[in-house]
Amino acid sequence: MIDLRLRPLGDAIGCSHRVLLYYFSSREQLVSEALDEATRQASVRDATVLGPSGNGPVYEELIRVWRRLSGPELLPVIRLFTQVAAMALHDERRHAGFLETLKGGWSAAYLDFLRARNLPDDEAIELSTEIVGMQRGLLFELATGGSLELLDRTFAAAAERWSEQIDGVAPQQARR
């Protein structure tokens, strides 16, 4: 994605780069919309699908979300997301829209979930930030060749601690 140019892309798909510019005002917009579509199809950025929900045990909700995010079939989307995030961090001005989408979504879904569990607001904000940060870090590790089994165990251990913090009950370890 970092080396993507519109002219070769247009040639590869059988259209002029000007046609691409007609539909997308810039390479960054094309990349951002392509990521949105890929992640929409994979439900990776849909907080209503990925956010914890329901009244089930906290641990089970956290594990459900992690497994949905880290499924092997999503590895191409995770790698695309990682590349676009790197591009956005390299040129924040050109990728401001993408960076803005990272601020809400998952964190807001976790915040709602934690508030529904009667966590005090300041604690819910900190914990939602911690959970999303852990997920994104582990997904980065997965994108760079990390062991899914190890990452699953790492997330499960954190989910167990979070569950104890939220519910005051230690859950049984669930395995993939």
C-alpha cells in the first residue's frame, strides 16, 4: 500500500488513473475507502458487531470479540489495516480521516459495555482504552508473524484479569 500509485493501479484494473481520481479525490481517499470496504465486509470496524454486548459473562464477551478480530481469515485485512495505519502516522495531514475513525468505534463500544456493567466512568474510560490498545497491539503482532496460539493465551490472561476487575469473579479459561 505504501508504494501504491494510481497510474499502475489503473492499468492493472483496466482504467485510466484519471478515472480513479474522478471517483476518489486522492490516493489516500482510495486507500481509506478500500480499507473501509474490506473491513466492512469482514466486520472488523463495525463496533456493533465487534463491541462486547449482551449480559453474558465479561470474559466470554471479551474472548468472543478477540476471536472475531483475530480469525485467520482476517489476516489480509489486519495486514492492510496495519499498512494504512503506518501510512497515516507517516503523513497525519493526508490521512486525518482514517486517524479520526480510530478514535471512536471500538473504544466507544467497550465504554458502553463497561458502563452497562456499572463501572465508574473514569475506570470505564481507562479500561476501554486498555482493552482496545491490547487488541490493536496483538493484532499488529499477528500481522508481523506472531503465533496466534500465543496471542490467544495472552489475550485470554488479560481478559481474565479484566473480568475479575469488572465482575469480581475469576472466569474459567476458554480455549480456541
